[in-house]
Amino acid sequence: MLIRKLFKFENAHIVRNCTSDRCKRSIHGHSYKVELLLKANRLDHGQMVYDFGLLKGVIKDIFDSFDHAICFWQKDDAEYIAACKKFSARWVALPVSPSAEQFSRIFFYLAQQILCSTETQNGEGDVEVYSVIVHETDTGYAQSFIEDIENEQMGLLSLQQIEFSEQVQSEWADPEMYEKLKQGVKFLNPAVELQVHSE
């Protein structure tokens, strides 16, 4: 069983080394749509793969970090990175280029890490990320699967190499959320009192 949750945000970037001259030489923005697809082989006590309301917590905060922010590749020119940090309070530093393809990998990876660090309390089964689709425009998107996240040729991903500006962190429900994720601290979903017992 698959479920899909849609997230939206506005973001600016430069995609270095790409073919398009406009994209690789000038800061530009997109209205992104991110589709997070989760899968499970059994349903929880509410007969859901994963309650959509739970996706309004840590995962939404992390995805929303990219809204009205500038993203840059940490290997970019040091002067450009310094300017991004100086003139934008909201920025995200990435170990890979901020292309739609890499965004799909980044969002898959972050959602996967959060789910792995979450203790569920409503009979959820083997919930995991199935795929992430990132729409950069109305006509173009990139889609990633687990094999793309583990593909070293596409670039290694780690929590330690993704950095959020202080302004971004201050807007999270828990400003220490990402540090806790890096340290392996568990997120606890709410306890549920069952109204109907199916057994």
C-alpha cells in the first residue's frame, strides 16, 4: 500500500556544471512541489499506512526549511557561499548540487532518517519511504528510489553534511530537532487510545 503527501515551497539556487547557461551562471528560483510516497505491508490501528497528521511534524518542519531559502553546493566558490550566507538569512548547504535530481535524493534521505528515528505508538507496520518526486516546473520532475539514495556515484549523503542556517532552525517547532536527529535521539509519536478494537 502506498500513500502520498504533497509539500510545496519556493527556493533559489544555481546549478553549476549543467548544460543550460542560464541555470549555471545565474541565481534563479522555482516553485517546487515535493511528493513523498510512503509504503507499508500492513495498516495501523486506524487502518492507515501512516496518519497524514503525523507528517505535519518533524518531516514538515524539515521540508519547510527549504522554503524562501537559497540552497548551494558546499563545493561551490567560497566567495559565492559567503555572499549567500551574508545576504540571505534562510539558506541550506548541501553536499551535492541543488538540482531537482539531488533534491529528490535529499528529501528521500531526510524523510527516511526521520522515520527511522521515530517511535510509533498506533500499531504502524513497516512504514518506509517508497519514493520522492520533486517537481521543479510544471513540465519537469525528478524521482528517486532507495537504490538512488545508496548510489555512491550520485554522491554520498549524511546528516552531518546538510547544514541549515540559524534563521531556519529558529523557526522549527523544536530548534534542536536536527541536532537530535544527528545524535540519534528518538522522536515519539503521540499515544492513541483505541475507540474500536478490531480483535
